[in-house]
Amino acid sequence: MPAKTSVLSSSHILSLIEEKFSIAWIVFPSDGGDWTGSRSLDYFIGYDSSTDPLRARFLEAVHPDDRTDLLLDLSFLTKRALPCRRSVRLQVAGRTDRQVQIEFRHVEGPSFDTLNLLLLKDVSQEDYSIQKLAQFEQRLEQAMRTWQMKGLWWADTNYNMIDYVGRDELIFDRELLGTQYTDIVAKEDQGALMLNLMKAGEAGKPFCLPVRVVGVDGVTRPYQVRGAPNVVDGEIAGWTGYVSPSPLTVMPRSSAVTDGERMNHLSAALLRAGCAALSWSYGELAARAKVSASTVNRILGTSGPLIEAFRLSSLTALVEALEAAGVTFQLEAQGGVSLCLSPVHN
């Protein structure tokens, strides 16, 4: 015969629900009788029904700054009024304060008595998530101001906008979701922009491209877009980047750095050739660029693309130090970069 399947009691099922959803309840009559509550109250206030009177233990656990308002709510509840939902802090010895949302109800009890019901739900994690989200938004806004970002954007593999955050109303004060990124660029620039994006996609590298954006007011203004492919399991799943004024004014940058194509082609061999042309040691380059010697050694010893492995600020410092001494990095028609040396006296 098949084994009998045990049937859970309704009280056990209720306990599982309370534990799963971090909820508890308290019920008491309006005439001042004893309070009773669910077993899950131990999670909220460290309550033991065999030793603790529930009313005193519950009010003791409520944060002093929240207790007066809650007592007023309870007085209204016993007078058949129904207070609005309230959020209070519960203090449990040895535990972190819990942010708890309380909902007040009236229910029919035995002998047609009206009972007062408190429904408790732990919203600590929700409250924490809201605070962290607010902090993130503040930091994002601060970063966008610092780096003069006009907006952040996310696009799919076909460069269709799937999300954006904009600070520049002239660019982003319109519905852009689903439109191609090139749609906001001047028509005469769209072909070149798409070609450059395709080249960046084939290389799988970050890019920096000059663009002319048509604002909501119809005026065309110069910007530049910086971005990088979002690679998942070795495949490009989309694009992300930001729009900034052209040229950037956050920090001085050389022509080799502001030109995204040349930065994409910058290699350790070119930097080593620059040092050789100036008869510089790696240590002298580090000193002039104000970059640590260990970082310079790692950069100059790298065989792959530098822009993928090192901070742009470090690469910028090295290029500017070499340019200040007379080295010029020039983009060739076929896409490569050549190095030239002009006489500069230090």
C-alpha cells in the first residue's frame, strides 16, 4: 500500500507563511483584555508567550521616538476608529532595529465581540534598498556633473536605445526608447558615425567619437560620445556609454587622447618608441608623467590593446608627457598610428 501523505495543520501552514513573508499579527479586545499574537512575533520582538505579557513586551520593543504616535493609534483603534498604516522601528536585544509596517484592522471575534488586529510586516530590507537607491542616484548625479556627462545611454546590438539617463534637456527631453542612437545625429554625420561604430564593434573596443547632435530646439551642436561593447559569453550583447560636450573640459587632454581612433590604436610599442626617440628611460617617463614606475613598466610590457587593460588617465598622462617633449602620434589613412618627433627644447 502507498504510504500515507501527512496533511499539514492550518496553524503550521500559517506559521510557514508568516516565516516566508516576514509577517506577524497581534489581536486584542477593545475592553483591555489580554493580547495574543502569532509565533512569528519572536522574530520581531524576541517574544516568549510563556513568560512575557505581550502588550508590555511589544510596547517596550517599539522605539521611544515612535511609541507615542503608536499609542495614539491604539487608542483610536479601541474606540472603533481605524488609524492609517504606520511604520515603526522595533528594537530587539542583540539584533538590529527592524523597520516594521503596521496595518490596523477590526475583526469579529467570539460571541460577536469586535477584536483589534495589528498586522506587522518587516520592511527593513525594502527601506534599506530605497536608501541605497537614493544614495546611488545622488552619486550618479555627482559623477555626471563632475565629468560633464550630458547623459548615459544603453543600446542593443543594432544601436537601438533601450534605456537612457539624461541631464541635457536639449538632447534627452524626448522619447528615445527604440530609436537608433544615430537618429539624434545630424543627417550628414549619420553614415560616418555608423561606420565608426561598426569598426569599434568589430574590434570589440571602447570608442570615442565626435558627433553633432540635433537638439529638441532644432539646433545642431558638437558633442562626443564615449562607449564600449557589453560582452556576454564572448559575444557583443549591446552597447553602453555617455555623451559629453566637445571637447571635454574636465581635464586637459592631448589630441592623441581626445581622438578615439588614435587611442584605440595606442600600443606599448609606440610608447616604447617614443621613449627611445627621446632617449628616455622608463623611469624618466614615469617621473615626467607622474605615474608610478610599476604602472609604467606594466603598460610598456603589455602586448595587447592598452585601452582595455589600463586606466585612461594613466595612458593620457604618458601620451601628454611624450607630446610635451616633441613626440606626435599621427593617425594614418589605413587606420594605423605613426610616430613623429619634432625638435622641442626642455
